[in-house]
Amino acid sequence: MTLPQDYDHRVYAGWLGKCIGVRFGAPVEGWTYEDIRDNLGELTTYVREDQGKIFKPDDDTAVPLVLIRALEDYGRSASAEQIGSTILNYIGDQHGTFWWGGYGVSTEHTAYLNLASGIPAPRSGSIQQNGAVVAEQIGGQIFSDIWGWVAPNDPARAADLAEKASSVTHDGNGIYGGRFIAALVSAAFSERDPLKLIQTGLAQIPTGSEYARVVNAVLDFHRENPADWHAAYAHLKANFGYDRYPGIVHIIPNAGVVVLGLLYGGGDFSRTLQITNRCGWDTDCNVGNVGAIMGTALGVDGIDESWRIPMNDVLVASSLIGTRNLLTIPQVADLFASIMVPKLHMAELPRPRYHFLYSGSTNGFSARGERGRAIHLDNHEQTLRTSIRKLNKKGDIRIFTRTYFRPSELSGNFYEACFTPLITPGEVIWAYVRIDANAPATIQAALYVYDDNHGVTHQAQAILLTPGDWESLLFQVPPLKDACLSEVGVVLRNTGEVWETGSAQLRSLTWMGEPDYETTFALERPESGGISQWTRLRGYWRLEDGAYHGSGVGECESYSGNIGWADYTLEATLVPLIGDYHNIHVRVRGAHKSYAFGLAPEGSIAFYKKEKTYQQVASAPFVWTHGERYHLRIDAKERNFAAVVTASDGTTQTLKWADSRYSYQQGQIGLSTWHGGHTRFELVRVKRL
């Protein structure tokens, strides 16, 4: 495998292309060629349905960002069974991420329930298990671009990785579609010609398959009619249309559209996306695939700025890990690069959370002013440049990015994105900024965060900037109660003469450290089937009588915080209402990986460790009563866990345990009530040890 020198930049362009394609195609998903022709005409750019909103989560981008974690968790040779475990670990039980259309209807829903009931991958997605109609829908194709990015210039390996992943949920032509798309993305690192890319993909699927037949049919028609894509679509519809294949969204007609768009697009990014979208059918999937292929092949220079500006590099996903549901496109490229580090030897990894090394990247930043006007943001010499029209005395300009979204800010939320703030009280932020050499010597700068729950800004002590010089800014967010930090950035304030024209540059912004905050749930609100700042695995989680309630069958769990937290203390006040299990969790790494401590059956407290299933690892006697209030605390330090429970009458019990395997060194916090229980949680406190 040969890695191009610009590997990560090409991945950025490819993922950007996919996101553009998904956004372009989503509003007309399910429309026919005729619907689009008669109601929208040429359709050359984004429609206006989401104007003023953040583009919604979509399974075309959300699912790949779950699948890629298999390589992070299990290594670059992850098996189909391990990819299946990754799905169960990072996806909520029949909500979010996938289309949950019913067993035997939705391919992914069917495979998920198979996996959850103990049917292993790849049997979980096989024709033998589910039948050809379910197994050969479009999902195997639409989620497979990623395998080309982790196997650049190696189409055979990319196809093999795609087959393993696709086999978890699909079979037959569903797998061949995954192999085909992954091979094209892989080959696109060194080949731009759509015809040669398609031939590379054909070499990775069986020659006698229906998938190969539709690809060859489009190739043959294009050879005889290279200038008329409308006629090509008519030929495709007549011979491979939806009427010829069963199921909701079969892969074969849409595979034909992908090939048609690539051929008639002629190597031009915009034209390829436009033709693919105007063919109709599963538009977001098809346009996303061709966007990924052409973005990788052409790089960012081949993507017109008009596609990029509305995106602003923002990506909303959907998974159990709330801090992974608000990302930027550069951060996804960095994720792929981090997986490839042993090959890349990239000295600059790990990179800051927000940097501007990718050409044209803006990383989701915006600017606003009070008695000051920021008129333009762009990427200038690998920094974010904010052009300033005027900054008056006592005026300010804020250059910021969002760290939390309310669902109402999205253009839609069918895939039920739930967010956890990216930054929490207690963490330390730093950034590098510069104002131009002609700026007045009266400009101060400071880092800040905005608390959306209280409508309050928390800011560091400002420093005076020296025009033309880079300055380092530092801020430790103070401990806070009932906060929701939704914005982080730099504020520039003028204390003297008017700054008429100029610019400021941001080179990077990042944060790290342990949390220090408390929530009483008093300011939280219902969001996305749960509550703000928390995700849920399963169960009925809601605000009730001023507290956070969880109930339901099975292991009902809710998570918050950052998966990167290491050593910390978690405290919670709870009231057991029904049932035998009432727990708090530390080091949560998804639905299958965590440590728990809580009230247990037969008058006891217990520690549990979960590796797919929970095992009790330690216990002690403690008589507890339904309806009474208890305070639980657990200290997690390296492999050692120390817990204490205190009753309202002051009675206490302690329990200690050490994990000899030190399985989970970092993770979120969680709350749970199991097996028909109902628990009232009144307070949660997290702080560094």
C-alpha cells in the first residue's frame, strides 16, 4: 500500500465530498427523475429547506462514523464479528443512527436485532438468515466509502474491509456494492478518470453478479451514447428500475445511478453530483457516494467553494456517545489519519481539536460583534482569518464555534441526534491568536465559554495583544452548576481608538482536563426522546417532578460526559422507586463497556464490570428501602475503584475493587435502572480526583 504525501488532505476532500453529496441529495430523497424534472428543473445546488439551520444527521454519514470505530477499538484487521459488536456498542437500542423500519423490512434493523439476540456476524446479515430481499438493499453500498480511505491505493484490501463490514448487515449484491464503492475510493488516490475507476471496482466483484451486470450495462450505453445522460437514465430505468427489484430501496437501480453519474459527470465534481441527483431514487446515498469518490480523486481544489461555504465544515452525527455527535469535517479526516499513523509517521498528530491545516477549512467557526463588525471568515495560510470592518472603542468581536446544539437548531432530526457538550466546566482551554501588524495597540483578547442554560458568558482575564505577534491564550473553565456550555471562542475587545479595517487570525483552539460540575436537572429539558445533555441506550428516560427518571425493561441506561475522561469522582443522589438495581457508572465506553456501582438485590451494594454482559465483581451488605434517598459516590483512579453509599439517616457502607485487567482506562459517566426498575436521580456531581 502506497500512501500519498497528501493522504489526510485527500481524505478531508473525500469526506467533504460525501457530506456535500448527502446534503445536496437529502431533500429529494425518494423522488423520481420525473418529480425532480417537473418540480425543480435543473437542480444545480442546495435547495432552501434548511436555510438558517444546521444540516440534520443522516445515516449515510452517521453509520460510517460508528463502523470506523471498529478499527480504533480492535485494530485495522477487525473481523466481521467485531464490527457487529461495534454496532451494538455505539448505537442505541432501536433508536437513532439507523432507519428502524421493522424486522424483515429495514436491513439494518433486522441485522441489529439478530446481533442483539446472539446471532453472530456475518450470519446476522446473510441471505440464509434474512432472505435475499432484505439482504440486498442499498446499505452495503452507502456506508462503504470509509474502507477506501483506510486502504488508499489498495482497492483489493479496501474491498475486503468493506465486505467484512457489509456482511454484518447485508449479503449478495449488498456486499458487492460495498466492495465496488470501497475499491473506487481507494483507487481515487491515484486515478481521476471515472472510467478507469469503475473498471477497478468491477475487478473486485463477481463477473456474473447482477451488480456487475448493471455496471456493464451503463458502461455499454455510455460507450455508444457518451453525451446524453437523460437517455442513459431512461435505459437504466427501463432495464434496471425499481419495478424490477423487491424491497424498500434495492441496491441495483441505485448502483446504476452511481455509475451513470460518474461517467456522464466527466470527472467534474459539480456536474457529477448534479447528474446523479437529478436521476432521483435514493439521492442522498447516491450523491454521497459519488461525492466521496470525486472528492478523493480531485482534492479540495476540485470542489467549488459554493458547495463548501454553506457546510462550514460542520457535521452532525448520531450515536450513543453524545460528544461524537457534533463534529467537524477536519476532525473526521484527523480520525482517519490517526488510524493510519503507523504508516504516516505524522509528527503533528495528535492535532489540536480545531486547526486549519486543510485547505479552505473553517472548522465550524463563526463571528459576531457588538460595536464591531466581522465581515468575512476564511482560511488564510492555514489559519482562520477574520476580516474586520470596524471595531469601536469598548466594542468586541467574538470568533467562536458551537459545542452543543438544541434539536430545534437542526433542519430535521429523524435520526435522533442527542448531544453532550463537547466542553465541560473544569477543563482547560488554550488557543493561539494574532492581530495584523497595522492593528492598534489597544486590542485585548480572552478565551470564553457560553452557558446556554443560564445565558451567561464565562471569560478568562483578557491580555493585551502585540500587533503582528502570535499570543497564547489560556483559560480554565470554573466549576459550574446546572450549566450547558454551548459555545467556545475568543473575544477581541478594543479599549482605545477605532480599528477601522484589519484582520485577526486563529491558528488553533483545543482543551483537555478533567470535569468539575454539578447538575440538579433543574434546567434540563426534553430533547430527542430523552433529555438535554444525555443520551440513552434503552428505557423511558424523562424529566419528572424536578428530577431525572429512568424506567423500563432490560438494562436501561443513560450517558453523559466525555469518553476521554480518565480519573474522576462521580456522585449521585437517587431514590429507588421500583426494582432491585439502581446504579451509577464510570468509564463508560458504550453500551457494552463500563463499570457500575449501585444498590443491589437482597440488601446489598455491588460493583459490576460489563464486557458485553455485566458480571458482579464485588459486593457488601447494605439494607436499603424503596422510596428512601441515597447518595452514591465512586472514585475511579487507574485500576482502583472506591465507592461509598450514604442513606438519609447517615448510615454508610463502603466497597473497594481493583480491575486486574485495567480494561477501561477512560470513559463517560452513566446512570441506570435494570430489569423493570424505576429510579429517580436528583443530583449528579463530577469532579477531578
